[in-house]
Amino acid sequence: MRIPAPIYFQIIGTAFPEKQFFVMYGLTEATAHCSYLPPDFFWQQLGSICRGIPGVHLEVVDEQGRPMGCGEVGEIVVRGDNIMRGYHKDPKGTGQAIRNGRLYTGDLATVDEDGFSIFSNERAAASNRAASGSPPMKSKP
């Protein structure tokens, strides 16, 4: 059983009250860093992965790639210069993961009224990551 992100964050924050927590979300396919939540927002936005870092745009979309409304669960997609061009020697995996210039992560989230993405700890039914384990090719120049 997975612990929902807000509860997990609360457990960790309570266990280490003297520490500051920097929440980051990323993937190998996006040079490992896509979003950042400063410590000042940790307790106000429990479970949030915040917004994209400069140059990175995060969106939560439905199965057709349309933005989801506030509180609706959808897949996180990422767009930016840090996104890989594709999986090495895996055009099928690349085509599943990158569509219309966006990386479909397979991670599910909602968006709150402030535009903060809240991670749901679940994976999309048909994860778009390459099943072959092909390494990503270099990101765009």
C-alpha cells in the first residue's frame, strides 16, 4: 500500500521538525529536475511538487492531452529544453513518451486553485515509459 503524498510529507516533516524540506520532482528523461517547492511552502502545500522550474512547464492533462480542471486527476506532462529527444534506439518508446513536444511521465497528479501540482503517488494505467529500459538520448541543444 502506498502512502498518499500529503500524509507521507506530514510524517517526514513531523519526524524532523528542525529540518527544512526542499521538494523536487524530476525524471531521468528530463535531466532529473522539473519542479521545486521551497521550504517556506512545505507545510502549506503538503504533497505538492509545486510548479515547473524556470524553462520547464508542467501540466496535468487527460488522456487526450487536454488540461485538467482544479482537483481532477490526470497525467503530468513536461515541456522544456531539458527534455530528452528520445530513447536510444527505441522509436516506439519515444513515440509513447514524447507527443506534441511534451514528455508524458506516467505520473498522476491534480492541480490546486493556486496552480500547484499535487502528486497522487499513482501511475497512469498505461505508463508511457519505454518498457525496454532504453536509456534517454541527450536533451535538446
